[in-house]
Amino acid sequence: MEYVTAVPHPRSEAAGPARGGRRSLALALLCGALGAAVALLATRQRWSEGTAAVAGGSFPLTARGSDVTGVPAALAVVGLAALVAVFAVRRAGRVVVAALLALCGAGTVVAALLGASDGSALDEKAAQAAGDTSATVHALSHTAWPYVAAAGGALILLAGLLALRHGRRWPAMSGRYERGGAPRPRRAAPATDPDRPEDLWKALDRGEDPTGA
């Protein structure tokens, strides 16, 4: 009795990695873009609040994420640029840009978590309002927005790790304009009929000599 061993079709073998590359590409784009948007949005929100005593009275103070630290917003912008640049480079350059993307995500996470308990921004506002550098803020509290910014940084980090792991299978931005590494031949100009005035004018418009001299 003979047994027949099924041999997978070459197209089916190639389709698996191709589908995996497309999925990782879509996931990286989603995570990177969403993470940068979330981090930028979070830095515009209120991170901390408290009460400062001035001239026998007290008034509330608030600090946004951009007041506490500008690092998450800056790294989110750099990470978004690196996400786009991943498709403009190849080979070693793509690895370097993917590593930069991952570092931007990690830096955003660290900076946001450090700012979650930072009260120096409110102390500076209290000192400016009271005209006294020793003035401080009381009843200091923090919101959840720093952790939202950290979550955005984690998404950027994930996009960078995906680019490092699967980036070699992703297409390059200029790939569809190339065929076998050779430039496309220029289309030959149509022949000019000296007996047709319209052909003569078209040749002159193209900067050609219609007489062929």
C-alpha cells in the first residue's frame, strides 16, 4: 500500500509570511499613530492640582502635563516621525530607525511616570503668585492623565518592537517605483512630420528641432 505525501504549494508557503508581515505592519502603524496621539493629548490635560496660600488667603492652582515635563510630547513627535521614516529606509537603516522608535516609546513611559508624582510645577506657580520663592502648594493631588501618557508611550514602544522584529518584511516607501533596481526607460518622442504644421509646433514646444538639423 502506497502513501502519498502532500507537498504544500509554493504560493501557499509564501502567503503565510506575507500575511504575517501585513498584519504586523498594520498593527505597528495603529499602535504608533494611536500612541503618539494619546501621549500628545494627555500632555495637554491637567496632571496635578493644589492650593497655595497668599496674603492670608488661598487659591487653587493647576498644572498641565506640558507644565510638568515636555519630554513625553517631544518624544511622541519624534516617535511619529520615526514611524514614517521606517518605510523610507531599508536594511540597517530600518533597524536603526526602529530602535529609535522603541526608545521614544520607552522614554515617554519613563518621563510620564516620573511626572505623575512631581509637584515642582505647582510650587513654581505658587512662588510666582505669592512673590516668594519659598511658597509651596498644599493639598497636592494628581490625576490619571500621566498614566494615560505612559500608556501612549507603551503603544509607541510596541510599534518599535514590531518594527525591529518584522520590519525586514515590510515594503519600502519607494519600492513600487522601482523594477529590478533599473530606472524606467524614457518614452521616445513621437516622430515629427514636416508636412504637418501642428507637429512642428508640438516639437517646438518640447524644445526640439523639427528640421532634424
